[in-house]
Amino acid sequence: MARPTLEIRELRVGIDGREIVKGLDLTVRGGEVHAIMGPNGTGKSTLASALMGHPTYEVLGGTATLDGENLLEMGVDERARAGLFLAMQYPAEISGVSTANFLRTAVNARRGESDPMPVLKFHRQLKEKMERLSIDPAFAERYVNEGFSGGEKKRNEILQMSILQPRIAILDEIDSGLDIDAVKIVAQGVNDMLSEDFGVLIITHYQRILNYIRPTNVHVMMQGRIVRSGGPELAEQLEARGYEWLREELGIEEPLSQEA
């Protein structure tokens, strides 16, 4: 099977009549780790939500394809089955549904009715993944994210990703609110999956997680567009000099913090 490819061209996304993402171009392939950095309000999370099909966001123009198939014509479930995964900035709680049942249902939905995963195989795999992510096995029987700490919710997102084995994963501020030990565990979960069959798009404010998940490409997003791309050294420059340095260099006069 060919390397997975997420290709975005001139994508424009709005909400409530306001255009937030304003003509964005990006290509993520298997074996690559792309990081999008930028100040608050520049459209990073809007981009992630729109790619996954969140109904609040309206695609105003442009294209987004996964392995040549039009993502924008797919429902959310179809995008997931095609191999797109979103680790959310604020994972939802699902009362009454255990983590184990939720994950097994998700796995079987992706595999199809004719090829469900055997129960014992699923639970063996779940146990192995939870141990790898330092998640208490008892969490498998707890309702999804209910009563979980912020760090536990983020690790649970990575657990879902490792069980579902997507082709392209979007990690929306997966490092926010995590202490250094949790950042290392989350990064380990991502690094364990890296291969030619798996590509990653990390959305983050900080360089910290990129110390543990080494990006192949770093992009800076401002005012709804990618304004600069480079290698890991770009993230290090931003950490040392801040976003104002780049704003001044590019002659961007609008304030960096905008509602989005």
C-alpha cells in the first residue's frame, strides 16, 4: 500500500460569517511529522476541526484529500474509516460507556461487520497498549474520560490512536496541561507508531513536545495562513525569540491574539 498522504490546497474555513483559515496549503505523508505552531487565535484548532468534519465550521473554499479521496465530501465516520484521526484539545466525556467498549466498537466499525476483532485479541492488545502508556488497567472499565485528569484524558487519546492505527493523525495541543512525565509518555506513544504507513500533524504552541517527537517539518501559522516553514530549528528559534520576532520580520501589523 502506498504511503498515506493528506493534501490540503487553498483551504478556507469560517465560522459565524468570519473567515478564520484563509487559503492554507499543506501536505503530510507517511513517515513524516509536521508541527504547526502559532499564537492563539490564528486558526490552528479550526483547521483540525474542519479536517475532521466538525459541523460548526464551514469550508468556504479549497480542497483536502486523503490518499486522493475528497475528505470534504465525507461524513465524520467516513473520514475516520478512511484513516484520519483527531486527538482533541478538550476530549469529551462519555457517561455510561466504558473505555474498553468504546474502543472495541470503534475498532470494529473501522474493520467492518464481516471482520470484527476477536474479543480476546482485542483485550490482549488493549492491555499491552495501556501498559506502554502507563495507564492503570482499571481505566478500561471506567466511563470514557469521566473523572479523568487532564493528563489521563490526553493519554487516553493516544491510547485510542494506538488501538485504531490511523494513516494520518492530527494531534491538537496534545501537550497542553501536561507535566513533563506525561509529555514523555504521550510522545513515546506517538514515536512507537511512526512508520512509512503513518503520518502526524502536531498542533502546538510550544517547542517542548518537539524535544521528544522530532518533527521533519515545522510550520508557523498566523492570520489563518502558514507564513513560514522549516525544519526543527524553526521551532527552536520561536522558543528563543517568540512569535513577535517573526511577526515583525514579516511585517504583520495585526495583533497576534484574535478570537477564533
